[in-house]
Amino acid sequence: MALSIEEKFDLIMRNTQEVITVPELKKLLETKEKPAVYIGTAVTGRPHVGYFVWGIKLGDFLKAGFKVKVLLADLHGALDNTPWPLLEKRYEYYSLVIRGMLKGIGADLSNFEIVKGSDFQLKKEYVLDLLKLSTFTSINDAKRAASDVVKFGDNPKLSGLIYPLMQALDEVYLNVDVQYGGLDQRKILVFARENLPMVGHKPRVEFMTPLIPSLTASGKMSSSDPNSKIDLIDGVEEIKKKLNKAFCPEKETTENGVLAFMKYVVMVRKQDTKKEFVVERPAKFGGNVSYKSYEELEKDYSEGKLHPMDLKTALAKEIDSMLEPIRKEFKGKEKLIQEAYPQK
Amino acid sequence: MALSIEEKFDLIMRNTQEVITVPELKKLLETKEKPAVYIGTAVTGRPHVGYFVWGIKLGDFLKAGFKVKVLLADLHGALDNTPWPLLEKRYEYYSLVIRGMLKGIGADLSNFEIVKGSDFQLKKEYVLDLLKLSTFTSINDAKRAASDVVKFGDNPKLSGLIYPLMQALDEVYLNVDVQYGGLDQRKILVFARENLPMVGHKPRVEFMTPLIPSLTASGKMSSSDPNSKIDLIDGVEEIKKKLNKAFCPEKETTENGVLAFMKYVVMVRKQDTKKEFVVERPAKFGGNVSYKSYEELEKDYSEGKLHPMDLKTALAKEIDSMLEPIRKEFKGKEKLIQEAYPQK
């Protein structure tokens, strides 16, 4: 049951924030049987359930007939403060949990590939292009491009300026038609588009999904506490504990990380698998209720017919089942987490 | 007639401005039969007679038993504004004239080698070290290190910040014990010394000769006009013409580019070859006079016994004979100069 070009387009575009440019994306779908897309993630902190937002979108790309590559950018991790000696173990860890995540989504992985940054970013042609690009890029432009992504700190390092140039070149050397990233990547994606032609490469389609509030943010204005995030290898008790602390005000549907996760992850999966999201409640609280779409759920929530605690309880079960394939993947490799993230 | 360690040391140290550190240099001479030294020159503008200052010093190193490498830094040329398409031709041109220059000095070239930057600077290990170094180097430190060497201009490019890091790593990958440069290189040399240990490499001895006033500067405060410089392939008429315009005030021995060239180049060669510098004059102007050492010449000059015009005439002949081997090397390859430096 091959999808039509329109169906492919609609699938890719759902929950999408911005595409540079939409006409180019359409033309790509019309002219190329199997286009290629990549998303890169620098190996830095521990992957958390927020990764499912792009995992789900990669599922859309796969269904739309794309070749999908996840770049595990080990060198970018180091350029953004991951200690060099931990790089390899973090790469191994990312590789494991991200593969598990995509399995968990139920994606057909025959057109999926994980690529390690240092496997191609140290090649002669790549480095020559990097140096070339550096002669056309002002220090200011490099800094601006990196500003939403790199943690520069008080004494910004040169590595942070090299970061966006390498990300631009990754599009070329991964041989993709589309780069996909969260909206925080926008400046780098635009940099890539504007500057690749300076070194003789064609610009690619830049594709962005929105940034959503953290699932487990403890309050609107609070900076995200890394320890509060639901880890991809957390067990059900940790999931419950962390979700319980999540900021999820009654009836409030914007700036609500729990609802956002429902919208961008859980309900997308439910719809795609033609299942319903079931909230189990004692009869005295209204009894069980189930939802076919996010819109139905949001409506009930905004009207106070669905209580945050009931939603959280149901979501915890959902996340637990999503993480099961990852924990399975991780079985027998528990030492890796200590090696990649040694306790101080 | 092998030199003693003291003789080697004295030879290397003549006309030298600064060594970081002298005890390390002494220890090197004491412990290593054939130490290695390199000087790098980015392939940018046309090499001129000022290059003889370091050419002469390389001769000293060769006589002192060093392995001597000249790095023709093509990539550094591009990082400092040489257009990428001209890089290869400029490299060829530099290679030709610099080899000719060292032949002209009469150096024994059996321990001499020209190395092309891009032949090793794009190798995996080098690039990995470059990225590592960039994570330890602040943007400010990189900019400071490069400030006396790179032409940053109004809109500084990222390439100029990468420049000093690569120069530091060149010491390692050229496998040398000493880096030699003009005093303008000081900040980069100190950067290398301080930062190589951050990426696991030992610091090298940094060796500097003074910056001397341009031979053909047209006045004390004037910025040097590139067209006024004596080119390594100039003929005798051009040499005379350019020397005639050189700023060389009577009796004035400091800030005098003509005298500086006599001191650092011509009289060193004369002493080494046990020849005299002969100034031919009509009898009415005092007749011929000849000098065994720079000190003798400077004394006469400061006392008005040697007139600038007579000095210039004699120097023109001297330079003409120094350039003869270079012109010979260049014979039949005249097209190269147009390809490397196309007229606008």
C-alpha cells in the first residue's frame, strides 16, 4: 500500500513547525523515489523520553519512503563539552538506546541507519571543506549559528565555532536531501543552507519540528533539571516518580509538557496503530475513559473532565511500555551506563 | 670538521632575538645527534629578498648538524586570505624560489627538506588533535595568538582562529625539536608551547630572529608597499631601481633597512665564506673600499665615510648574484608566476 505523494507530504508535515522550503520538499517527493533525511544528535547528556518526539517523526519519514539516518555525532559531543575520554562509551550508549527507541516505535528499520560522526568527519575531503568553509565564515556568523545549541559559557571555546560548520557539511557527506532538527537548530540549519553553496555544495531542505515544554519540567519558568528527566532506561517506578513531579496544571493546555508529550508522541502512535489511549479510573471518578485523538483528549482536559493525576498515571503505563524495548536492548550491558556517565 | 656543542650553539645564536628556552636548546644540542628544526611560511604574497634573513639562519642550523624542514603551508595560506584556486600554483612557486634561495646561500641541502602542509595536515590524527585542541582553546586566546600574523580585517573569519592551532600542531606532525620563526610569530610559538601539552604532546623549543626594517621601505613610517619589495626573481635593473628608492639616510644606522640587510644577510655570508664586501668608488670619492665585518661597515657608515648611494650600488650587485641561482631555477617556468599571481 504505497502512499501517494500527497499522503507522504501530509504525513511528514504533521506536527511540523517549519520547512525551508516547502516547495523544495514537494519537488523532492515528486522527483525522487527514495530521498534521504538525517537528524544528528551530539553525544552529550543522557538521552531522555523527549527523544521520542523526533523518533516519531523519523517513523513518519520511514513510512513516507525516506532513507533515514541518525547521526550520532561523537565529535560534536566533544566540541560541546563532552570529555574526550568518555566519547566512545557515550556513543555506544546512544547507539543502543536510540536503536531501541525506534524499535519501540514499531518503525520498519530496513531503511534506517545509525552513522557515527568520526567515521566520516575526519576524512580528507571533509576536512578540506571544513577549512574552506572557515575562510568564508566570519567569527560572528559562526557564533550566531551555534548560539542556541552550543553551551558557550563564560570563556567560549573555539570548538563551539567549528560545531555549526561541521553540522552544515554533514548534510553533504551523509549524502542526504533533508536535514531534520528541532527548532533550536534553526540558526545552524539556515547557516548550512546559506553557506554550503560557498564551497560548491547544493543547499538541502531544512526541516524542523517545534520545541515542546519538557515532560517533567517542575514549573513554567524552571530550568530543566537533568535528574528530573525520564531516562530511556528508567524503570516503571522511576517513571511514575518523575511524572508525579511534572508541572501539569489542571485545565491548562499550553506550556504543559505532559499534554505536549501526549500530542507529539503518544496520540500519534495511537492513531497510527488505530488504538485508543485508555485512562483507567475508579467508577467514583468517572470510570475508564478512552481517546482516539489528541483533540478529544485536550478538549476533556481543558474542561476539567480529565484530571492531571489520572492522565499521569495512564501516561506512566504508556511510557513504560515504550521503554520496554530499550531496556531489553540494554539488558546485559548495564556497565555501559557507568562507563559513559561515571558518577562524580 | 665537526663543530663542538659550544660552536654549534654560538652559530645558531648569532643574530638571534629570543629562544624559549635557552637551557632547553642547550640540552637538545647536548643530547641529540641530529635535532630537527622547521620554519613555516604560509603561501601568500610573492617571496622577496627579506626571506634571506631566515634562509641564512637555516644555513646556520644546517651547519650545526640540524635536520632542517621548510613547511610551505598551503592551507595556512588559504586560512590567511590566499584564494583557494591559486593555492597549488603559489605552492609550486614558493617551492621553486625557496629551494633556489637556499642553493644561492650555498647551504648543504642533504639535510634539508621542503614539506607541503596539506600533505599531512588533512590526516586523521592531525585533524583529531586539531579538534581536541579547539576544545581547550578559548576564542580569545586563539585570536590573540593569531593577531600579529593573520590579516583579520573588518570582518574576521573563523579560519584566522584555526590558523595558530594548526601551526602549533605542525611542530608535532613535522616531528621537530625546534620551531623557528620571526619575532612576529612569538604569540603563536608561545601558544604552541603552552597548549600542546593539553593534547598530550611535549612542548618544543621556540626560536626567533628579530624583525628587521624592510630593505626597500620608502620611509620610516610608511607601510611597506608590496610592489616596492625586491622580488626573488627580479633582474638587476629592477633591483637597482627598487634599492634606489629605499630609505637609507646618511650616517643613520638604526631603522635602516639597507644596513639591517647588510648585517643579517650580506655580511654573514661574507664572513662565512671568508670574503670581503667590496664597494667600488671612483678615486675622487675615496676609491674602492672593502669590509670584512658588519661592524667595520657600520662604523664607516655612521661616520659618513660610506655614502648611501655607494652602499646601495654595491649591495645591488650582491643581491643580483644572490638571486642568480633562483632565476636559474625559474628558467623555463615563467608561466608559473602569472598563474600564481594573475594580474588583476
